[in-house]
Amino acid sequence: MAHVHLEKVTKVYPGGVKAVDAIDLSIADREFVVLVGPSGCGKSTTLRMVAGLEEATSGVIKIGERVVNDVPPKDRDIAMVFQNYALYPHMTVYQNMAFGLTLREMPGLLSRLLHPGEARSIKKGIAAKVKRAAEMLEISHLLDRKPKALSGGQRQRVAVGRAIVREPAAFLFDEPLSNLDAKLRVTTRAELKRVHQRLRTTTIYVTHDQEEAMTLGDRIVAMKDGVIQQADTPLATYNQPRNRFVAGFIGMPPMNFFEGALRIIGGEMVFEEGKLLSNKVGPPDGDSRPESTAQAGIELTLPGKGFRLVVPMRLRDALADRVGQRIVLGIRPEHLHLEAIVESCPIEVKLNVIEPLGNDMDLYMETNLNDRVVARVEASGRAAGLRGDSQVILNVDLRKIHFFEPGDTGMNLSLSSGFSSEPAHALA
Ligand code: ADP
């Protein structure tokens, strides 16, 4: 087993596409790290560079203490599992699982042709490894079958088994569950986690599915445009997203975002929803509008029509120098409640669509300014009496809200002070 270390690793494909941009990432021995992000963000390229299937344009890749940039894939002591299982169709499950090991042992087997006893013991060793992996994955009863006689889930387990028997320093998984149906994905995911808990082999796993990332990873590495945005535990990523991109990517349904401005109204710091009209400093000439729109330095379209939310005390220091500026409020769907709760602030919205999910329901709504809002609430209680096309009061849990700088990757301003604003990949 081994740690994997990437230092300023960059990949520029012929034609100039910069798929991976100077990423730094240290994966500890035994760690399960998930690279997650939207299609095209550079996750597969990163994995393939670790595997040796793509050459890094610059930077250093280490597996254990060894720099592997120039080491061919077969000598990197890694095992890779892909989305398409790539099993040999003419071989049985047993042969598929044993094949890699047999190849590796071939020199030993050939040199011992004259010593059948020793050759037999090598073969026995291989058989024992296959048996152990098959038991772990509960595919022992399938060892004599050919791949075409297996379901998709069983084939993927064979592919995982083939990787396990090689006892590599690291496992690399590239979207291994994408070809499975929803239910099978969930069960196979749990199996992969169980296998990792038993073997503790260093693992790098690529997926575009945030739920898979949350459930599998010791650590999640969220990527966008070839850059690591955050590398953290699943809970820290969910609770303390570093920027708006991570906040919106992790969590389902995604976080609600509202453009607006921070103001002081009646001595209180208040967020006012609204689109920016201009970035003029100070009130326009002859302005006679209420304090809320005039004194803050920027103008909003339809001032006074958006909802207002009192900024909780815990955030006021951190946001003090943002008063009068554009800001983005982030609220997760599960932090909007129909019932009143402690430390909350009510906002009025129009309910359009109700999606029942069994125990919970998703409410699709819009604000006065037509900003979309999704809430995930328990299906019982007040929710049971809701109808579409009606006005609803939502209670925002003020303990859970976030504020971001404007822009797709605007920094999270509500994280505790002392939070670094260095580029994320410098901290990964
Ligand atoms: P992901 O795995 O996150 O979907 P990839 O690593 O596959 O992303 O791709 C990252 C970027 O590199 C994308 O813009 C993609 O189009 C580009 N890319 C991937 N492979 C190649 C290639 N062989 N040649 C040129 N561009 C590529």
C-alpha cells in the first residue's frame, strides 16, 4: 500500500485544452479519495495520469516514495477499474480474475516447468487469492460462468475482484458504477465501501455523482475547470463549502442562491434580495427613496420588492466590510421549514409544484422577484395540507445560511474568520 502525491500536475492536450491545471493533492496511505465534479472538469485525466495512461505535461506524480512520471502503467503497481468492465468474453469468471496474476507469475511458472511441485504451489496461491476475493464479493458461485451469463452488477464485481487479487499499492476507479441501474448502484457502492474497509488499499475514485462521492469518500476532491476547488471530508464539504461552486455541486437538491445586497436598515444588518442595477457609489442625485435602497451604495432593480433577511450576529463581523455591496445568499433546501423554528427568519414565496418523495417532499417555489426556491420538507405536518399555486411562508434556518462573493466560484464569506482566500489547489 502507498500514498499518492501530485505536485503541480498539469495536463494540456494536443490542441491546447488545459484539462488539469497545476493541481496539488496528497492522498494518504489507506485513504479513499473521490474526485468529483461536472463532466469535463478533469477528473478522469487526473486519474489516468496517476495510472500512466496519460502523460503529465508538467508536475510530479509519486506513488509511495517513487516518482512515476516515466514509469509505464504496468510497473506502477496500481489496479484500475473502469466503467465498462472490459472482461475477456471467452474466459470464465475465475480465469478473468486469475489472468493478471498468472501473467505476473509467468516467468516463475516457466522457470519451474521442470519442477512441477513448485509450479503447482504458485497456481494454488493464485487460486487462493481468487477464492478469497470471490468470497468477499459474494461471487464464488459464478466462478465457472462466462461474462455473457452475468448481470451488469455481477460483471462489475468480477472487474473489482480482478483488481483485488492483484493486491496493488492503489486502486483507481473511473466511474465504475455508471452502467448500473439506480438500485444496483446503491448496493454495489456499499460493497465497494465494505471492500475498502477490509482491505484498506489506497483508493482514488472518479465520479460525477455527488451522492456517490459523499457516501464513499474519506475525502472528497471537488474539481472545476481542471482546478481543485476543495479537498475535504464529506461533512466538511457539505457544511463548510469553500465557494459557491462547491456549495452548489454537493447536496441534492442543490443549494438555493439569491443575488442581492447587504444593507444596514434600522441599525440591523440585512440581506435584500434583488438584481443589480448599477454599481454606483452613494445615492443618486435627489434620491428620496427609503434608507434601504439609497444609503447602501448600489442600486437593485425593483428595490423593496425582494425578500429581506436579518443577518445573524455570528456573521456580522465577517460581513461588516461588505455592507453596500453585492452578495449572494445560499440556503440549502433542507434548511427551509414550514414550521417556525428557533433562530429563523420568515420569507414569503409562491408555491408552484409539490414533488412527493415518500417520507419527504420537495417544494418548488419562487420569490416575488421570480428567483427559484426549492425546499425539502417532511411530508407530514403542515406539508400535508399544501396546494400548488398558493402563497407559503418559509422559515429560513439562520444557523445554516451562507454568504458568497458574487460569481460562479465566489468565496464563502460565512466561514469562520482566519479562513484563507488562497487558491484552493494550494491547500488541497
Ligand atoms: P472528466 O473526467 O471530468 O469528465 P476529462 O478529464 O475527461 O473530464 O476531460 C477534461 C477536459 O479535457 C475536457 O475538456 C475534455 O474535452 C478534454 N479532453 C479529455 N481527453 C482529451 C483528449 N484525449 N484530447 C483532447 N482533449 C481531451
